Amino acid sequence: MGLDLTTDSTGALPQMTTVTTHAGWDERLHAIMPFGSSTASKSPKYLPEEPEVIVRGDGCRVWDDQGREFIDYRNSLGPITLGYRFPAVDDAIRAQLDRGIIFGHPSPLEAEVAERFCELVPGMDQARFVKTGGEAISAAIRIARHHTGRDHIIQIGYNGWLNSLGAGAAALPGQIASAPAGVPKALADLHHPTPWGDLAAVEQVLTAHEGQVAAVVVAADYARMGEGDSYYPQLRELLNRHGTLLVLDEIVTGFRIAVGGVNERFAANADLVVFGKGMANGMPIGVYAGRGEVMKSCGPGQVTISSTFGGELLTLAAAAAAMETYTSHDVVGHLWRQGTTLWEGVNAMFTERGLPLVSLGLPPCPTLRATDDTPGVLDAFNRAAFRHGVSLSPVSYVNFSHTDADITDTLERLGQACDAVAAGL
């Protein structure tokens, strides 16, 4: 299916109609790779309304191979914080491309980006780079084990596929696995998933393995993130009593709810942090950083973590430009303002139309939930949103390129989606 987005003589957008098309990309992708994508969460769930593939993006909008335009709130599952083709970032990449992509020695950029990162994220003295969040969390876990001389890890939330190791961990965001496939039991027994916000569950593991827990790795709960004001200080105090490190998984929250993420907004006082998605506006980066005393465990004769492409320069140029944009413009404030307008408006429409749906969490990265057991209502809304030209995901993000006009346009389209769902209940 495709959307006819041609305008009338006044330039106004008419009621959208569907046109029949066929691409076959989804079938082709599933034939050649498991999940139909190298990223499991990118495989479409709501065909034919949802795009099979995206071929172009600009600002806050994307287009599929059928020419359909969508106001985008997936933002590549989070990395696009400034907008597609954001000029400052793209110009920095092009300029670095003329000088070289990667060398056999460090580049000044490697030092400059690490220094700037540590200036922006509270309590961080040293940082290193890899390409993905999962790698970075694995590095942090290994550093924590060496620094403490302990083996056990408590994991809260989804910490990436490399670290979905304990029984009952999230194999993907929101998808709990009773047993971690492909993980030896001896390794799985060292990892203990506990729910976000449940201090008693953390204390139970700490007590059961007294003196053996190296670190608690925490990814924020999107729906309950506002409770962080009390949760993170209490967690920090609990871990101090047990000599256990706090590792914050800031892959989503960093450079989004605050420049310094959860560690800044909730004064969490982490020992190690992991950043990624928001830092380079779509270029592949993972950062693991920490207090100097802890990061000493990562060095010659200590924990060896080394990646040929860690200091790849197109990504670091993008990160430098993105961080400069964050500090010279009120990017985080924009995300909060636009997110508040959008999701308060959406919640109002849910209420007005009697839809058992709600947007929960902080405005820069909320999640949509059903409020009762009405079958299929959330799926119906997501499908209707795609049909009306709005691309949502389980966690939907605004970016710096979402203007007031884009938010107004989105609310109009989602109003039509709500009407369609309400009519079908």
C-alpha cells in the first residue's frame, strides 16, 4: 500500500488515499537473513501499512521505496537525536572524509572527543570508544569484575544482546527469555536480572551472594523513569554498603533526557557509564567511561579491551559536531518541549475518544501502553498511525528537527488514527 501525498491548488494536504504497490523487500530480507534485518527490532510488524524498507530521510521525515512519507518517531531506534541529514554533523563527516577515515595511530580527534565527553558527563575521568552499546556494556562489566575481584552481575533492563545472559533477562527490549539461548549455564548463573525500581530484589541478590557482586548494570525503565529521583540515590546507597559498583546503561537516556543522561538528571553518581545512540546522530559509536580509579583496571597488564575501529574518525567527527550542537543549542530542552506537547496531546486524544491507551514516561522517550486487556488495541493504533503517515515504535522519540509545525501535523494525523481505532472498537 502507498500514500498519495500530493497537494491541492492551495498547497494543503488532502485526505490521504491508498494506492496499490508491491515491493517484496520483506520477503527478500527474510529469505537471506534471520529476523529479516541485521537489527531484530527493525523488521516490520505492521505490513502493509508499515514500510518494508526506508530509502531516504530528511530532518524528522522518512520515505519508503514506494514514495510514502512518514513523520518519523523511530529515529533509527534512537540514534537520530538531531535529525536526518543534520547539516553540522554531515559537514563534519565530509570534512573528515577528505583527511582520512582511520589511521594506524591515534588521531587528535580521539583525545578531543574523549575529553569533551568527560566534561559533559558528571563524574567521568576517562573514556574509550567502541562501535556498539552491547560492546561497551561488556567492557564495563569486565572492568567492574577486575576492579572488584568479584564475578556476579545484577542486570536491570535490557543491556544489549551480548549481555542478555541470566535466566529471565530481556533477550530484546520487553521480551523476557526464561533461559538465555546459546549461553553456558555456568556463565548464566553469574548474571541476575532484577526489575527496575525493585530495591528489595537487588538487596536479595546482594545478600545471597555477599561480597561476590561486582556491579549492578541499570538501563532505565521508560514508563517509570520519572521515579528516578528517589530510585537512583537509594540504589547508590545500597550498593555503597555492599562495595558494589554502579554501571549506568545510558544508551537511550544519554544526550536525551539530559546531556549527561540519568547520571546527570538524577545525580546517580555512577562508577561507570555506557553511552551510544544519542552521541553521534546515527554514526555507530559506543562509549564506556568511568571514574579514574575504576578505569585504571582497563590498561596495560590489566583488562585488555581493544578494537581496531574504536577510533574510526568519521564517527568521532560526527560525535564532536553533535556534542557541539548539544552545548551551543538547547537540544535537550527542545526534546522535552516538543515531546511534552506531542504526548500530552496524544494522551488527551486517547481520553477524548475513550481509547484504552496511554503514553507513559518522560517526554523525550516515552512508551505507549494499553490500559486494559482490550485485544489488539495497541497494534491497531500503531497500524493506523502508519496508515496516516506517522512512524512510531515501542519507544518513540522526538528529535531536534521536529518543529512546531511537524508536531501539529503529527497530532492531526494521529487524531485520524485515533478516530479509525475508536470506530473499530
